[in-house]
Amino acid sequence: MNFINRAKSVIQAGFSYIGATNSSSKTKKNATVSGQETYIVYFAPASTSGYNVCSHSTPECRRGCLATSGRAGMELNAKEKITRIEQARIKKTRLFYEHPEFFMAWMIEEIKAKQALAEKKNMGFSVRLNGTSDIDWQNVKVNGQSIFEIFPDITFYDYTKNPNKFIGKPDNYHLTLSYTGRNWKACEAVLKQGVNVAVVFDVKNETEIPAKFRGYNVINGDITDYRVDDAKGIIVGLKWKHIADKEAEAEVLNSCFVVKPEVEVTNVQAWNVAMALNELV
């Protein structure tokens, strides 16, 4: 496949675009709260396309992936048992792996167009390449350059479960490490370095997100998705987002991945008691 222009790419690829701005509630909040037009890319998560885009995923996050939340959870295809949005994401993911030069040329042109549009609207512009994936974009090259080098004036940001992505991270790439319920040691290590950690809480309303988690200050990460302006060395609290598969949701809500604030308080109290007893010995 040879990239000619964006219009012809739609016909060749069988889907409408690589990424988009203001295409979800999270990026709309970026515009209204953070003054950012955010271009975001959604792949088919984990290995659902036949290619693994989430190298450090856990059983819980695969089971409860947000690929089936929001718009993606609507308009299910009765025959395929997957959404039409997910079908397009599978095509997009396979295009990335099977025709990377075509994919990257198309995405680069989209980013240029969206950046120009944001400038006309006097808005800031940012890019989140891993909406439902955890690809290490530092290793994806176009003529020897990463996407961060191609667009040095653009701020990129992502959530990641891969601590290795912080090594040699470009200055224009902001990363927030995601807590899995299994990686607190890695989380604490980056927190001490001023990096933030995202934690999902089982709360009904954003106002119920706790003020502290394991001794660290917690901010409401659902006010905006734009993580670049966050304070450093804090917890980004996120409310659990409902998914279409209610059986999977019940399992994940009872797993180590989603934190129940009242249980966490009990655990912290128990830890404090244990420490006090050790001091007495």
C-alpha cells in the first residue's frame, strides 16, 4: 500500500481515520477544561486484533478494558458479537503492523491537519497515541525518526503500565504510570522520582475519590484527561468507567485492579498499627 492522501487512504484501508479530536468525552473535557484540542488514537486493545498492543497488560485490565465502554459499547454487531467501532479498531491495528509506512504517513498528515485547525481556533494542541493501547512509540521510526522527533513542538502524553518507557523518554512526551494492583513497587519508585501514578477507584461519583492513597495526595483525574499540567509525584484518581460486559465488570470490580476506598483505608490503618507495634518491640 502506498500513501497518496488522506481521502484515498479511507478507501484503501476501509475505515475513516487514524485518530481524531473531540471524539470522546475525555478529549472534550480537555478542550473545555484545559484549552487543548487533543488528537487521540484508539487501537484494538491487548491481542484482540491478532497483534499485542499492550505488552504489560494484566488479566484484570484485559477483562475490563474500556474498549467496550462509551460509544464503543453501543451498536453491537449481532453476528460478530463486537461493536462496529471495535471492528474499525481491529482494521486500524492490523494496518499499523502490516503496513507501517502507510499507517504512519497517514497519521502524520492527520496530526498536521489537526494541529493547524487547533491553531486557527486559538487552542492548544496535544496528542495521545495510546487511547486503548500501550505501544512504545519511541521504537516506531519514520526515516530514522520517532513521532516525537518529527513533531518536537507538540506535547504528547499517555498512560502506561510499562515502566521501561520512562527510560530515555523524550522531553515532549509525558507519561503517567498505571497502577494494576500488582505493581505498587514500581509505582512507588516512580512517585519518588516525581512521576504520577493513575489509580482506578470503585466510586459512584468523582467527588468520592479519596484525598489520599497509601500516603500520597490524590487528584481527580476525571476533570480533564490532559495529564501534562498535573502536579508531580501524586496519584491521579480515576472513577471506574462502566463497560458493556457486566459479568466481566463484576469480576474486575472485585479484583486487585480497582481500589475500594473503604478497604484501602482499613489496609492503611492496619499497616500503621503494624508499624507502631514494630516500634514497641
